[in-house]
Amino acid sequence: MKIGVVGKPSSGKSTFLNAACLTDAEMAAYPFTTIRPNLGTAAVRAKCPCVELGVKHCNGKRLVPIAMVDVAGLVPGAHEGKGMGNQFLSDLADADVLIHVVDASGKSDAEGNPGKGSPAADVKFLEEEIDYWMLGLLMKNWERLKRKIEMKAVKAHEAIYGQLSGLKVSEEQVKKAVRELGISHRSGREELLELVRRVRKPIAVVANKIDLPEAEANLDKLPGAIPCSAEAELALRKAAEKGLIAYTPGDSSFTVKAKLPEKQEKALEVIRGVMERHGGTGVQQAVDYAAYKLLGLIVVYPVEDENKLTDKKGNVLPDAYLMPKGSTALDLAYRVHTDIGDKFIGAINARTKKRVGKGYILKDGDVIRILV
Ligand SMILES: Nc1nc2c(ncn2[C@@H]2O[C@H](COP(=O)(O)OP(=O)(O)OP(=O)(O)O)[C@@H](O)[C@H]2O)c(=O)[nH]1
Ligand SMILES: [Mg+2]
């Protein structure tokens, strides 16, 4: 699973990535600081079953890894080659979900330069860029695909899914949209545009720079957006790494553990105020929202001993995997290793100690031993 971080230049994408992944991507107050994509590993919060099942692992707050990519800024017309053009749209191809980092302060224009911006317009243009990009991919081959559909060599949804499958769109959604829109070999640009709107990757909108009063004032223009200060989260995570504060990503507050210089103490108190107003910095909230609400993922814990809940070496609940809802015991086996999937003969639900078959639908928080 992978989260793509998108938005116009200078909206704070790389800061968001660094805050979520503790990476060292370059951040700066000028557009197109990022050109080549930055990769990191973020974490989704989960309730570790260790507490409930009485084994020692953590305090119940589990962080499950998820890949994240931060790409170059998008400007209106990117799909036609404006700004950095289309390249970074391909950098997003294998993302399952997007987090759109909007500069909610409205203090940068559409190209990311200091000036007047419209956060609401930013949300719209970004969606359009993604749609036109996907439309472009479809239109490029539409004449050929159309003929195949007309000759009944392939069904419309198969042809379209085949063309878009590299983008990690859902086959089910493509099928549903093709049916509902009545897409056939007679369909044209407008109908295909409506189709890509329906099947594109889900997008979580983040109202970034909420530490600035201008951003706070703009929140009502971004309905449904998650208020966020990537800069605050980054500062907290760095301070926590140095042992200066106690803070777990996603917490609504933090505690200071060391005597700090006055300037740093003041900066932290400003951050505390932002967190009090919004229930946290918003970075972890956005990652969790993308994973759980938009992708509907569940977390599953494979073990090799269903009684001690350990692997062979005695590590308690060693792994946690994010999986799509509806995944089966066999899917989990393949996720652990292709070999394990090939040799699968059954599984044991460690909570009930009952044996389950390959078709068993995994539940969030399941602890499973796979039998090979
Ligand atoms: N006040 C405030 N500034 C922020 C926040 N997040 C990022 N910034 C600032 O915004 C500027 C741009 O940040 P980047 O993370 O480089 O933005 P980007 O979207 O990756 O930019 P490009 O790579 O150029 O597209 C920097 O000066 C950051 O310090 C935030 O939450 N609050
Ligand atoms: Mg950047």
C-alpha cells in the first residue's frame, strides 16, 4: 500500500512527508524544490491486540508501516506539460490513495509563489489535473480500443481497466462506472472524463499551515479538509527523537521532558495551542483517514505460535499488515510470502483457536497462524 502526497508547489508536501516518515527530503519556501520523488515509510495507527490478549508487546498503540511518496508540485495545466509537466504524475501511478496538501493560508498563488491564492480553487484544479491525466492515457488508445469493443473482441470495462490498471484503480469501480454510464465504442471524450472522475484514486484533503492565522480563517472554504500543521508535527517528532518531549504521532498533546531554551519552549507552546484547537497536528490523522476511511484497510497480525502469539524466535506479535477489507486467510499467506501462499493448507484464528480455511475473511485486529 502506498500514499501519494500531492499539491501545488510550496504547499508543504515534503514537510508533510518528513513529518510523517522522519525523512530528510529538501524543504524550502520556493516552488519546485522537489523534482525527483521523495520516498518514505509512514505509519498508520492501530490498536495492538497485545493489551486485550494479555501478551507483552507495547502499550497498545501500534504503528503499522505504509509507504509514502512526495512528488514535485503540480500546477494548473500540468497534464499539458506546464510546470514540471507530466513526469511526476507517473511518479504517482502506483499510489493507492492521495493526500492533497493544500496551503490553507492562501498566501501563495497557483504556481506556489508568494501572492494571493485560493485554497478552494486548489482543491478543484488538482482533481482536474488528475482527471485529465487519466483521460489522456485513455484517449491515447481509444481509437484502437473502440474498434476492439465494437468487434466484441473485448468488453468495454476490460478494455478500459486494461488501459488504466497500471494506475491502481479498482477493477470493480471501473466495471460499475462503465455499466452506470453505459460506456461503449460510441462513447466520446466527455463520457470518458466522467468515467475517470468516478474511478480515480481517492483523495484526502489536508488544510496545511493551520498554525498561520490566515489558514485558520480559511478553514470554512475547505469543507471536509483535515486541519494540519506539517511544520508543527515535524518539530514535535524531532524534539521527541532527541528525548526533549514525550509525543506519539497522532496524540492531541505532548509533555516536555527537559529544560529547554526559552525560544524553543515558546515555539512548543505555540504548537500546543494549535493542537488544542484542532485535536492534534493533523498529519497522523490524515494518514489514518487515508488508510481506514478512504482505502478501508484492516490490520492483521500473522504469528507462528497461536498460543504465545509469537514467531519462531519468540518475538511477540512481530508483524502487522495493512490489508484491504475482504482479504482472506490465503491472501494473508501470500502477503507474508509467495511460498507460504503456495503451501497454504489452513490457518488458525489465535483468538478463538479455531481452524479456518483459505476463504476465511479476515477481520480488523485478527491474529492468524498460517499452516503450511
Ligand atoms: N507555517 C507553516 N509553513 C509550512 C508548513 N508546512 C510547510 N511549510 C513551509 O512551506 C514551505 C514549502 O514547504 P515544502 O515542504 O518544501 O513544500 P513542497 O510542497 O514540498 O514544495 P515543492 O517541492 O516546491 O513543490 C517551506 O518554507 C516550509 O517551511 C506548515 O505547516 N506551516
Ligand atoms: Mg517538495
